[in-house]
Amino acid sequence: MTQSTLPPTPAALPPKTGDPGASGGRGRKSPHSEARLFAGLGHIALAVWAVIVIVPILWTFLAAFKNTTEIFSSPWTLPAELRWENFSRAWTTAHVGRYFINSVIVVGCSTFGTMLLGSMAAYVLARYKFWGNRAIYYLFVSGLAFPVFLALVPLFFVVKNLGLLDTHTGVVLVYIAYSLPFTIFFLAAFFKTLPSSVAEAG
């Protein structure tokens, strides 16, 4: 009988140099382990953020049942009793209801004005090409890098000279002006991703 000349099976072949399986994958982390690590770090960060947000709200809620002495003498303890009359006095004496209505008016008008003006400006800057398009866009975006506190004093005199101090209109205009840079930056990027067929269908 002739001797078999079949090639050796893959299991009998020696491992190649540089093959990750030759060393058992030592020294390398799998993508799944890295993903689990980042997911764990993300969960920890979210838990810390939740504590930072929830604790002040919870403290404020508990402090609403305390009197002035308890708030300053033992701010981190539970209230001695539930003083529901604090809410009625806040509504009638401190006029919280009026301030709540003012907040609703200012936020509602500011949001409407910001979305209306921001969406129109962002659509034109994203869809139409004209001279000065990029300059106007970067001028709006540069407002994101301008610190708000540097404009407080000049802004006060501008609003005062316009006769808009202590008015809803003055606050609404200021909120719209400070919200437009981010709104235009965000919506312009969104409008660029939309296919032209959507605009043609509209």
C-alpha cells in the first residue's frame, strides 16, 4: 500500500506568528468589554447627575413645610410638622400665583418667537446660497461663545432706553435674542439633512 500524502489538517498546523489566537488574546480587550466599561461609566455619570438634580428639588419641597427658624437652624432635617398654611400664605401674601402667570407668559412668548424667527433664519441659511450666507451664519453662531454676564450692564441700559423695563415685552425680547444663536445653529444642521424632495413636496 502506498503511504498517504494528504496535507495536514488545520488543527495540526502550528500557529502563525502574529496571530491573535496564538497568545490566547492576551493584552487585548474585546469591543464588548470596552462597550460594557463605557456603559457602566455612563450609568454612574447619569446616577450622579440625577442625584445633583433631585436632591435640591427634594430639599426645596421639604423646606416648604418648615418655618424660618427650622430652615436656618436645621436645614437638613425633616420638618417637625407639615405646615400646609405655608402654601396658602405663599399664594396670597407672596403673590406666587402672579409670578407663575408671568413665567408662563414670558416662556410661552419667548419659545414661540424663538422657534418662529430661528426656524425661518436657519432654513434660509441652510437651503439658499447667496453672498454673505456663511458670514451671517457664523455671526449668529459666534453668539454662543459670548459670555452672557458681559452684556448685562449694556443690556440693562438698552432695555431702559427703550422703555421696556419691568415689562413682559422686554424680558421676551432678551430671551429671544439670547436663544437665537443656538436655535439657528441646531436647526440649520437639521435642515441640511433633509432631502430636497421634502421641500418640493411642501
